[in-house]
Amino acid sequence: MSEASNNAGSPWQSWPLDREIVLSRLIDAPRDIVYAAWSDPEQIQQWFGPEGMEIETHEINLTQGGRWRFDMVTTDGMRYSNRMVFLSLEAPAFIEVEHGTDQDDDPGRFRMLVTFDEQSNGKTVVTLRQMHPSKEQREGAIGFGAVEYGGQTLDKLARHVAKVAR
């Protein structure tokens, strides 16, 4: 069997990996607690976003088809509007959203898949996968700081979950 026919039908054969940003973090808490931090409206507002950013929520409905409209506000008052539309949630395994600015038909929006993998030691691996519509948009997001800011967000999640799991 040839290599090409062996991979026929594989999603990896045609998936444009150069459009992804993938971040992962081991969290010292059970999967259900980590998933709840992402799916509970009260909790997500406490920790989400990079260091130094506060969240101001305008609307929050963390169910399939629901939206979370919010601003990330810096210490000097700069505002970044955000909208997440929740496409699919399967507790406690994954959450899939469309994320962009808080405007209809935002050309910069991207798909984000967050997975929660429980380890045999009771810890959870959280993987955050951003899937951008083009290689150029991915490169722009990286240039803006998506990797650094995403890492800071996962650090804040770990700190939040450590408090909740006590």
C-alpha cells in the first residue's frame, strides 16, 4: 500500500497545520473541576485573559449556541472587545468556540477548541487549539502576542483552579 493511499481520508492529510496555534498546560486538579472553571459563568470571568487584564462582561451564556460578549481592559484603560460563540460543549471533555471581536462577521475571528484530558494521577492536561482561517491571520495573532497571552491565561487558570480545588 502506498503512503498516499495509506493516509486516504485522514483529517491530518489536508488539515492546514500552519494555521494553528496550540498551547497546553498540566493543571494540578481533576478534569471536572478544570472543565467547570471554563464552563461556569462566575468562574471564567475571574481568571480568563492575560496578566493585567480585567474582564467586563456585557452578556454571558456558556451553553451551545450561547455567547459571551466582554471587554478585556488593561490597567491603563485600553479596551479590547471580544465575542465567543459556543459551538459545542461536551462535559468534561471539550469546549469549542468561535472567538473574535464583538462585531458581526468579524474577519479576524477564529475557531478555538479546548480539550480536558484527565491523567491517572488526577491532574488534567488542558490543550487550547486556535484554528485561524489563514496562515497570515495566524502569523498576525502570533505577532500580537497570542502565544504569550495564551500562556498567561493558562497560568491564571491554574492559579484559579488551585484555589477552587483546596
